[in-house]
Amino acid sequence: MRTNIDLDEFLPTMDAPEKVYQLFDSLGYSVLDSHLKTNPSVYNLPVKEAALVEKIFAVSNYDRRFQILLFKLKAEGPEQSRREAIRTIPEKILREVDFPFIIFTPDYKSYTFTLVEKVREGPGKFKRKLTKLVIDSA
């Protein structure tokens, strides 16, 4: 059910996983059932990063070529650990998904939208490029 939304009004109200699904549905993406959760072990996350993840929601999946994933990070613990996870988790997801778009949140009030790209550095050499947008409605 696609509806146009005013982002300026909608983003401050984005306080639950269902709102993230609603956002991408309104943008024209084919979204999955918001009750589907993915086990972190599916992405072979290292123990340290997996320990920071509370839940993973599969927002959209285009045959594992392009996926939109919502990572609910555990709110407790040092902020530095969450920032490190936001840097390292995309590298692991990039091994499983060609074009991952990952959203991280510790509290459904602040979000880090992360676009992950493989950038060619030379013949057969690629590096990972992260483009991040941080939205804090708190």
C-alpha cells in the first residue's frame, strides 16, 4: 500500500521498524513483511559484531543482489563499539549481497543509513566505500 509521505513530517515519527518499512514502501520499493526477522548468523558476522546486534529486519530483498536491511543494535554498551560495528558489518554483508543498503539504529530514534559500494581500484582490485546519512529525531 504505497502512500506519499512528507519526509519532513514523517522522519521525526519513525520510532518503530514498521515505520522504516512504511518509508521504503512510500518510496516505491517492494517491501517484505515487517514481522520477518533474520538471524545474525545468516550473514556470518564475527562474534564481536554479532554480540552488538539485537535484531535484523529484512526490509526489501531483490534476489540478494540488492537488499535493504535494518539492524537494531543493542543500546547498552559504549557508543564507540556501535560506531565500529557500523563500519565493519557492511563489509561482511557485502560478501553475501551485491548491493546492500543497511540501516542501523540503537533506539528507533536515531538512524544511520549506510550505502555500501564496491569501488574498482584496479584490475581485480576493489575497495569498500561507505556513504552514511545520520538522522536523529530525538
